[in-house]
Amino acid sequence: MNPLLRVEGLSKRFGEHIGCADVGFDLYPGEVLAVVGESGSGKSTLLKLLSTRLAADAGHVRYQITGRGLVDLAELSEAERRWLLRTDWGFVEQNPRDGLRMNVSAGANVGERLMATGARHYGQIRATASDWLARVELDPARLDELPTGFSGGMQQRLQIARNLVTRPRLVFMDEPTAGLDVSVQARLLDLMRELVTDLGLAAVIVTHDLAVARLLGHRLLVMRRGRVVETGLTDQVLDDPQHPYTQLLVSSVLQV
């Protein structure tokens, strides 16, 4: 099987600070990679580099584009990158308000992505949006309501529906459960795991929460000061960490 995403020697500096240094990995269709580390470890920088929101200083990110094979994202035009972000990729923000249009209805938030792929039939768009609200456990009767009237957990589920309605092959998630109550987090995680499995999505999930990484990630990538210090199957890394930093992360959770 060919990788969906191939990352080689990816590096980014901000003055004297190393955001990312020589990061490389392959991500395969249907695989979930969890990226963990403390604040400032380079997780969010890596996610921005992978999703073309930030330009790398060195290295390559190649994506398997249908009919073209692995294509270096740096060689795509701005229009081609926007097309990927609107259709074949999803990006779930930590704060759902950053990933939603708060001044339009819940249905319009979901339908907007469909229109980006060429959908024009109002009734079909509305029906699909309604189906997706139900799929993320939101009441379809609230289709015409603004997201401002939704709780934080509901806004996050709406953002997930908005991103997944076009059935992307790759989804980026930046701390998707941060700031939510524990009970809300648990249900959201179960929902995300179900959707990722049902749709066969590949995903890169940035999180500081090892429980989130264990539940969702097939593989784990541990970052410290912009560098990858350990990687492997999630359960293997968390149950038998080899690097002292990973051991510290795991032990700090066990001591809570």
C-alpha cells in the first residue's frame, strides 16, 4: 500500500527557536497518528506545516492526489491547496469558533463544504446537512439555528460535521477535546473514533492528553523541543516507553 502522506526532513525555525526539526514519517490510508508532547514541543507547528498553513524552511510534505500520485504540496498552486482544504482534507480547530462561521446557521456551515464540491441542489444540500447533524448527535431540528446558541461540545460536533461531510481522506485535529468537560470529552472521543472507523479516515491528531492519544491513535509520535524523540504503535510506546522524556510523560499521568 502506498502512503497517503509522506513527510521527509520537515524543519521550521522562528528566529533562535526550533519549531520543527527534521521530522519524517509516512501516514497510510485509514491510519490515525497521534502527536503528543508538552506545550512548546512543536506539535502545533508540525500540524500547520502538514496542512500548508505554514511554509517549511526545509523538507517535503507529499500527498497522494488521485490520478497524480505523491505530489509535493509546496509545488501546488494556492488554488489547488485551497481545494484540498475544502474537499479532500478536514481541519478541526481546538476552538470550534475558529472552525465555524458563527454568523450563519448550523445547516449552512455544513452545506458550505458541499457547495465547494459542486453541490447546487438546495433540497439535497439541506437533507445531507440534516443527516450529518444527526450523525454527530445534534438535533436536526436545530438546522436553522446559529452556532452561537450551541454549547462548546455541540459547536465542536458541528465543526466535525462541517469537516467530514465531504468525506475527506485526511483530517487534521488540533487538541479537539481541550476545554470541554470530562463527560463531554468522553462522548466526543467515542463519536470521533466511530466516525474515523466508519469513514476509513486518515488523521493526524495533536494532543497533550495521552488518554486521547491511546483511544484514537494507531501510532504515536512524541515530540520535544521540535524534535521527534520516540515513535511507534501507540500501546507499545505508552506501555513500554523507551525515551526518558516519554517515560516522564507517562509517569506524570500515572501519578495524577
